Amino acid sequence: MVVSALDAGDGTNRKRRVHKKSRLGCRNCKLRSVKCDEGRPNCKRCSDYGVNCSYINAGADLEVLLKTTAGPEKEPATAQPLYQTMLGIMDPPSSSMPLVVEPNAGSVLSSQADMDRFTRFRSRTMYSIGNDTTGPMYRENLLRLSHQYTFLMHMILTITAIHDRYLSDPPQRLRTYAEIWHWTQASGLFNQALSNPLNDQDLDAIWAAAALLGVIVYSSTDATTAEESWPLKCSGDGELEWLRICDGKKTIWQLTNPSSRPGSGFFCITTEPQMRNEYLFPDPPLLGAEGLPPDLAQLCEVNAYSTSDNNPYHGVLHALAPLLDMEMTRASGPRFFSLLHFLSASFRTLLENKDPRALLVLALWYARICNSGMWWVDKRAKLEGQAICIYLERYHWTHKTVMRLLEGPKMRCGLPSTPASLSPGLIAERVVR
């Protein structure tokens, strides 16, 4: 966004004018140690650099500036709404790091540390993404495209840095400088790429980045205990950010549409039968509760006349039901994560508001994936699964059906079957009641 200019003072107090003058100058220019021309509303150096000008402390440092080149206006491309939907979905973890535009993807590997990190991706981390069917396709395309697209190379280095942190002994809780740096670059450059119409040859790189994006955002959690996890601890709007990113991935899929491009490196996802069965999940029925566990359907008021339009639980329950009898493995992983495509906006709102039925549904899903053995899956699933169970026991313990259906998730997420997860004060409060 463009920030308004600071006023130059009241014109009557010399000391105040001097103080104001000493604070003038774009903060982004100061970060880059260049002289600011103090142009309003944007200084020329920031405009040339491709970032938003920031004269006040409330603005984000070096936020990517989305602008059009001067000249005759062009008709927007038909896919422009999809681009606009994706813009800004990824917020860098640190706004104090400048966006650096490298001349090519290879220049990202300018240090020995990053070259070693890329080597670890090729020999270790990339084999933890996908399964035996889809994995080779993703590995081939990621390695090929990462040397052509800078944002994809930064994403690869980001996910490898996260993996390094998970494997450290003891596991490192806080994000490393390398992780934050590469994520800042990846997010800024990816949003920058999406701000412009794409050529056909760019679409595979965009989808590859979106695929990595889901893994990065889901696995990025600093919590080490249930008490530090959502919904027990809420530190801001970013608690369910990974769910918002899933919406962005759906938009990217529509935008890149590999199934309509035979030349796409991902064309076989939707055309090869085995990949299609593993990767795509059948759409839920348009109407009714057939196939749903009766007690869960009754709790969520899904009946013979329910649809996704009149009941926010309808679609996600139909996607969840067949998973309740399955175990998540690398082979079945895509099927489990395809459930996220059926989380409607109304259901996400229920989660944000900590609706007990929506939380129970998410806990049931977490319980099925928390013991998958996949490094980027299990931590969030177990901690947030435990946190949901504890939250529901603390604040909705009078809801008998919720408590009964919660027993399975508690056991699978590693909690005792008794309300031992309650704080001593809350247990005493129950006894008094």
C-alpha cells in the first residue's frame, strides 16, 4: 500500500520542525543505506527498486510494490482475477529483511552454505515430498525448474532449512536466519511473479512453488507443547494461515491447470489413473448424509436435505468419513490432504471462532495423520490435535456427544483418556460444581 506523506510540522515551533526534519526519509532507503530523495507519495529510489515506500513505522519494510509500467493501458488478461486472489497470501516471517532480486536462480547459490543446503535437498529433503507414485515427477520438475526460477530456488532452500531445524539435536524451536531469509525472498518474488500475466512456460514453476508452499507453511510452527499451540494459544491472525494458503493453492491449480496442457511436467497427475486416484479426491455428494457416521452427522445437523450451501459441515464431513477407517502413510498422504480442498469459507470461519463442532472435525482429521512418520506432517498434527482436545475439555466439557467423540482423537494424539489434560484449577472447579 502507499502511505501518506508526513506533515512537516506546525510551522511555529522551530525545535519541532528540526525534529521532524531529522526523521524524514524513507525507512527502506535507510535499510539499504542509500540517500532518499524524499519524493511523495513514493521516493524514486523505492519505485526503481520495486518496493513500497515506507515513511512511517507502521508500514512494512520493503513490501513488494505492484505497479504497472507507464504507457497505454492494456485490457486485463482473463485470468487476472486468479492472480489477484493469490497476491499477498504469503507474508514473509520478517519484515526487516530487504527483498533482493537476483539476476537468475543460479545466483541464489552464491555461498557455500546455500550450495550445501541445495545438496541436502537433492539427497534428502526432496525424497520426503510426495509418495512413490507422485514423488519422482515432483523431484524431476523441481530440480529442473529451480535453476530457471529464483523464487522456486528460494523455496527449496527454505524447506531444506526447516528440515535441518527439525533434524537438529535437540530439535531447534526458533526459525533460523537462513530459513527466514530464503522465505522472505521466496514470498516476495513469488507474489511479484503472480502480479504479472504469466507465459505458458511459467505455469509449471508456479504450480511447483505452490506445492512446496503448502509444505512450508504447514510445517512452520514454533510450538513445542500443546499449551503453545492453537487454539489454546492465539498470537494473532496467522494461527490458521496454513489453511488460507490451501485456498491459494486451489486458485493456483485453476490458474496453471496441468490437465489441459499436455506439455506440462505435471500433466500425468490428472490423466494417469494411479496418480489420479492417489492425488485427487472425489467430490462429496451434492445432497444428504449417506455414508456419514450417524452420531457425527447428527451432531453437525447433516441430514437428507443438507448441502454444502446450507450446512458448512456437509462437504468436509463427506471428505472425512472415508478417512476414518484409513491410516495415513506416504502412499495415502495426498488423499488425506485433499480433504483441505473441501473446507469452505464458512467452515473456516467456524474454526476461527473456535466452534466446538468444527474443532472436533479438525481434531478427527489430525488424529488420522499425526502418526504418519512424515517429518513435516506429524508435529503440527500432534500438537494442535492435543491442543484442540484440551480446549474442548476445558470449555465444552458439558457437551456429552463432543466429549464422547473426542476419546478417539485424544488417544491417537497421545493424551490420556481421562480429563488429566485439564489444569488443576479447572478440575477443582468442576468438583465444586
